[in-house]
Amino acid sequence: MSKNLVFLTKLALYLCLVMGSSLPASASNEILGIRVGDYKDFTRVVLDLNQMVKFRSFSLINPYRIVIDLPSMRWPKINKTVKKGRRVLGYRFGQLTPQSSRLVIDFSVPTVIGRSFVLKAVSGKPHRIVIEAKHFQRQSDSDTKTNGDLAQVGKGITRNTRNILSSPGVNTTISSTRPLIVIDPGHGGRDPGARGISGLQEKQVVLKQALILKKFLIGTGRYRVSLTREKDIFLRLRERVKKAQNQKADLFLSIHADSIKLDKIRGASIYTLSEKASDKEALILAERENKADIIAGMDLDETEDAVARVLIDLRQRLTKNDSVRFAEMLVEEFNGKIRLLSNHRRFAGFAVLKAPEVPSVLVEMGYLSNRKDEMLLKSDNYHRLFASAMVQAIDNYFKRRKELLRP
């Protein structure tokens, strides 16, 4: 072979490589169409494709939006920014890198991803990716002007949730390797719990908070979440603990709201388990909460032996330390955002915290017997602010735990 022929052969190979590398990695993938449907409490996004591809989706805030990441795609020849629907402000799409594409949909209301699934081509219909974005309403501005604390809450949400739900998520099919958070809204059904000055019931307040916290946690894409109850039903304390144990929870959060005869007392507090109460008020509160099972005709004394075994197991240092560590992280996140009781870190023998292998804390959101606290506990914005602080503490806790377990 002559030198010229060798040179030309090498040049041809080089040009093929250069030209090949400039092409998108998956140029044969094509989006045939984008459809956005506006329903009562969710928005459905459908992508029609010429062939099925892998994708991931996640939600962000400030502004509210969902993001769908795909391989390199050919997009339909329509306007790249399309205005659509009463909650959908618009969407935009295009090539993100030579190997990836992205679709972003902007919303006017808080949004998390509910379901996502794929449909294979059938009966002349193309392959489809379907994503349902669930919405929850913001509180109107006028509602936040009734109290100075509420006015600050509205500002705090934007500031404090920015970093919680804004980090890129992962595929919305939550992996079983992610930490499982079990949220326990206290009381329920025939047991209303504490009552507020205006008649507001603890069982209503804490269920609302638990549902919002669940949305926030799922929105991060980092956790699995389970509630001991999602509606107004009665559960024995042992049932609540057993649910956390059976599901092998990584963290158990029991949410409550208190009431006391001194109507000037207000602020949130965080409890961990101890056989000896931190103070008389903590002891009285634990005794009152532990009587919930008697409402169903089941006295705690009949399970005395089982409780004794649990108390022995609870001496396991790791679980106790983890509970305390998380409680301290909650205090740190609440500081400056959520009003705290003067002696806010407390401990007592709450039956609901007696899962020996599950780090557990009980959070008292505030006092329904105090007018200002009760007003806050009626506020959607306050519930979101409370949830955002809890999510940040949960993030910090699992990050720290991962560091401690690192070899």
C-alpha cells in the first residue's frame, strides 16, 4: 500500500470518527408530540415517542415546575415555549447535552409528581410516557395578614424551602433502598386529642400536617413515606408502633398539638423517649397521651410484659442516640423559623415512641390553648413552613448517619 493510500485511509477514518461524534447519541429517538391535560387536582403530561426510552422526573420550587430528563431526542417542530392551561404557565424543551434532553413544565401552584408510567405502542398509538403532576393550593395573601407571625410565615416559606425541594431528583419510582419515614398523626376517630379555643381539634391539625409533610418528602425523591393513618380513624398506640416496626422504618415521627390551662404558653417542642420524664409537665403529657388506648377499651397494663421487653431493648444505645441526634437537628432547623417553647427539648415515657429498633421522636407543633398558636395551626402556609424545616432536618440526619457509617 502506498504512503498516499495509507494517509487517505487514515484521514477517512478520522473524518468518520469526528462526524460521528458530532451527532446526538440517540438521534433516532424522537418525540412525536406533547400533550398537557388540566384536570381537577392534577395535570397529566403525555409524551408520544417513536420508541421507548428511559427517563427520570422530579419536581422543583421557586418557581414551581416539574422536569423530565430523557436521552438525546428529536423534538416536534412546534414553538419551544408553549402556554397552556390555568395552572400550567408554559413548558419548554430542547437538547441539554449531546447525550440528553430535558422538558420543563412551569406551574402557578405548588406541585409534586404523583404517578409516572409508560405505555407501549398498541392499536396504532405510539409509545407514551405519562406523568401526573399533583397540586395543592397556596393560602391566599389575605389569610396571612391576620397575625404578625403569619405574615412572616409567608416570607419564610420561599426562603426556607428553596434548597429542600430544588435539588435534582431521580426516577419517581421510589427505590426500596431509600430511607423509609413513617409519619404518625396522633389521635383520630373517637379520640379527638386536644381542643383549641375555637374548637379546632388536634386530630385534624396533625393529619393535615402529616399529609403536607408526606408531599414534601416525596417531592425530594429521596425518601419512601408511610402514614400510620391517612384519614380520621382511631388507632391504638401499639398499632402505630407496630406499623413502624413491620415496615422496618428508618425514622418514626409522631406529630401532635398540645393544650394547657395556662393560655399564654405557646411554642413547639420535641420529645424523645425516657423512662424518667424531664419535668412534671412532660410526665403529665405522656400519661395523657398513653391513655389513648383506654378509649378503645384496652388498658396498657395488659401488655405489661411486652412493654417491659421493649423497655429493655430500648436501652440499645444506637437507637437512643439516633433519636436524640435527630431531635437536636429538628431544634436547629426550627430555630428562627418555628416558635419554640422555652424548654423545647424534653423527654418522657411516650408509649408511641417505644419501637426499640426505630429512631423515634414526638413533635408537639404548638398549643391549641393559645390564640396565636391556634391561628398558626390553622394556616396552610405555617404547615408548609413546618414541613420544610422538618424535611431539612431529615436530610441532615440521614446525611450525618451516612457519614458515621462510612468505613
